Amino acid sequence: MRYQTKEEIQSSIHQKRKELFQVANSYGVGSQETLQCSEELDVLIMMYQRLKKTELENYSEMGE
């Protein structure tokens, strides 16, 4: 899936967190299913952080 905005990524992070809690409750925190979901959440969080960093860099450049 391709994300266009921070809000879309934030929404996906929120949904993936909910899914992670459900999977962990169903399969256990050490299960392969939980690990996979956690890794997917990590990717979303990293995407969000990269986007925020780019925005901050662009904002800083505008002030120069």
C-alpha cells in the first residue's frame, strides 16, 4: 500500500496496533503471528518517522 499523507500512515499505525494486541492475545506474545504483526507495525512507524524528518528538513530549509 502506498501512503500519501502523515494522517494515512497514522491511521494505519493505529489500526496495526489494535491488530497487534488482538493477535498477541489470541496467539501469545512470542508467536510467529505476533512477531509478523509487530514487524509490520515497525515498518509503518519508520515510514512515519522518515516523513516527519523530511518535513522538518524542508521546513528548516525554508527558513534559511
